[in-house]
Amino acid sequence: MAGGHDAHVLYRPGSSPMHRLAPEAKLAATVAFTVAVVSTPREAFWAFGGYAVLVGLVAAVARIPPGWLARRAAIELPFVALAFALPFLAAGPRVDWAGLSLSVDGLLGGWNILAKATLGLLASLLLVGTTTVRDLIVGLDRLRCPAPLTQIATFMLRYLDVLVGESRRMRVARLARGDDPRFLWQVRGFAAGLGALFLRAYERGERVWLAMRARGWTGRMPAGLSATGVATARQWSAAASVPAVAAAVAIAAVVTA
Amino acid sequence: MTGGTSHQPGSLVLRGVRYTYPDGQPALSGVDLTMAPGERVALLGPNGAGKTTLALHLAGILTGEGTVTVGGLTVDPADRAGLAEIRRRVGIVFQDPDDQLFLPTVAEDVAFGPANLGLRGEQLRSRVDGALAAVGMAEHRDRAPHHLSFGQKRRVAVAGVLAMHPELLVLDEPSSNLDPAARRELAQIVAGLPVTVLMVTHDLPYAYQLCPRSVIIDAGRIVADGPTGELLGDAELLARHRLELPYGFSVSPSVAA
């Protein structure tokens, strides 16, 4: 099946210090960094600049090129549209800029969404770009994340490829029987095949699950499988440096605001 | 429980195994079967005879009425530790290797079973190396399973089960979709394994090649049990249960027996 489970589009194989860091440390650092960013007052523009520098530094350590990050950050575009609409739509005092009447509150609100969402997204991209899905699940497990959540994540890992593989095979079978591959025509065949796709994916998922249980799977990813060991004190402190700086920036921003 | 061989590692005893699908359709209607340690037995039967359902009972994945005893340990769905031990003793190689291989590299997938048994580090690595060497796939350890040929995938699936050091190996349609060379290679691997083998198939020449003894299952019941050559020489018996040798083949009962 194309891609494989861990060769997902968001993962960038490598051996940088970020890649080698234990997943639980990376997860905790990402969450802490995001909390610091979100709790920063929106008027503290300099603070967001500081966060951006931090993200850039981490990306450099992870050897992830800016272009790669930018392409994957495109997922954010719908929110950007909302951020750009706010200055026109929001109420309150207005400023005139280039002949347009813009709401001050809307401008700040739009900036708030844009800056915080972008920083949070970039931090998440750096996490998943350097951590395989399997290690993410192991990390969640080690952080004592409730088992049902990690199980759902494991099932996603299993079903994603199943769905992609099944739909590709069904498409090839449709084409072989003379289905017109042009976009609009394809939609009809695809829609008709959706129900069948669901059933086939479900049945295959069942068989994969049976096979996992036959090899002793009990609902948790076995610890021995993780490529990275449990986080050492050094790894924890290395990972903590980023959110620690972010927290310092956030506190400074709150105090000066 | 019977005495004698039933306590030896690798032995299998089924007594009155019955199972009904959730929709009320009977799948197994009282199966009795005894296998001695190290024996290789073919389980023959037409599609829908209950072969795969029976295989799932051996590892306690499905449980109905009756008893399944592997090396003296009886399957009890309420006994979690016992069930884990049963699944270590009974290794099932599923018909479709794509159902079984779900981790990003061959070595990791082979490690899944032993890691579930709690092995890690060097011990885990030596299990994986040993199992991959046993199926001649050691040089492919870091490849992605979906880049392998079908025959190689099946060998990896066998390795994934061998890595758990099973006493009883259950092969579900091991020869399906294999080209002649892959078929022969797999036969050589299976013939060289020091474990009890139950081979579920309707590939009669393959059963004849590998298993001195065969049982025929039809409509959820064992209808014949004897030396493979004798059963395959009885064209009428085969025809009654929707089995037949490929065109142009025949087994003379007197020669085979």
C-alpha cells in the first residue's frame, strides 16, 4: 500500500537531534509551547516575533527546510480567510487604511487568530515532521494518556492505509471496466463506490485486528517496539528549553501589557 | 482432557468445538481433533467449510462450546494470562499478508509479536533476526513491507509468527497467490521448522507435499481423517466435499499408503 503507515505526508525521515528525542518529551514540549503562545496578549507583537524565532531555531535543529513547513502549513488557509475578513466585519472603532474603513478590534482579532494559529500549527508540524505515528502513540501512552484515546489513534494508523489502498484498487477496477476518469464523471463512480468502500475497509480492518490479536496485541503498543527509548533527564531538559523560553516571553508580555 | 500426548508442548486436542456466527449461521458443529507434537496435518475443505473459523479457535480469538487444549493448556476466555500464553503457543499466519503486516518496516513488523510478549532490546532483536533468517528474509529487514513481492510478504508474515516461538503453527491457505518458485521456497521453509503445523488449504498437491496426515472438514464437521495419500486417492470422497485434484493429477492410494 502506497506510503506505508509511517511514511505519512507529514513525516520527514531524518536523524536530527529532534528526530532522536523521546516522543513524550516532544509532545509535552509542544503542548506547553502552544499554551504559552495562546496565553500571550494579542497586543504584545514583539512576543510573537520571539516565538517565531524559537520555531525557526527548532526547525533548524530538526533540519526541516522552511519551504517544506510552508507547504504543509497550507492547511491553515481557511482560518487565514476568516482572519482577513474580521477587520471588515467586526464592530467598534475603525481606522482608515488605503481608502478602506477597518475595525481596530477586527484587525487585532484577525492578527490574534493568524499569529497564534500559525505558531501552534508550525509547532505541531515540527512535532509530527520528526516523529513517526507509532512513536506519537507510544509517547501518548507514556504520558499516561487514557488508553481509549491511544487505541483510537492506533486504529486510525491501521485504517488510513486500508482506506487509501481499497479506494485505489476500486478505482483501478472501475477504470478497467470503462469508467471515464475525468473528474466530474469520476465523482459519480466514486460516490456509488463509497458504500462498498466502507464495507470493504471495515472487513479488512476486522481482519487486521484479528491478526494483531493473534500476535498477542492487548490494546497497547508494546514498549519494545519504540525506536526511541524512554526520555532521559537530559532529553526532558533539552525539550523543556523551548517551552521555558516561550513561557518567559509570555510572562514578560503579560506583565508589560 | 485425554492423557498421554495432550500435555506435551506442541500437542493439540479439540473436543466438541462448536461455534455459531452472530447471525445464527452454524460454523462449527462439533469438531474433535488430536495432533501429536511435531506432526504436520493438512485441514482440507471447500470454501465456507469453517476452516478459518476453526483456526481462530485455536488461538482463542473465537470461543464457542467445547475445549481447545494446546500443549496441556486449555483455552479459557476469562483467563487473560492464559489467553496470552495460548497466543504465544499458537502462531497463525493469515491468508492475506496485507492483513498481517502493518508496521513501517519488515523488522518492526516481525518484532510486533515478541514485543507484545514483553521482550525488548537485545532479546527482541535476536528474536527478529532469528525469525527473518529462518525464512530467508534477513537482508530485507529494513524495507517497507508494501515494497516486497507477494511471496516475500508471506515469508515475512511467517517470520512475524515464528518470532513468538510458537509450538503450533497454523498456516491459512499458505500457497494462495504464490508463483511456483515462491510456493516451493515456502514449502522448504515449512518442512524445516521444528514445530507442529496445521495447514488450512484446498490446495491438495501442497497438502500432499507437506503433510503426511490430512483431515477433511465440511459443513463445520470433520468428515475424514487419515494419511494424505489415501484421502487424495479417494476421488469419490473428495467429490462429495467439493474437493478435487488439479486436472491431470492423480494419487494412487496403494502407492501413497
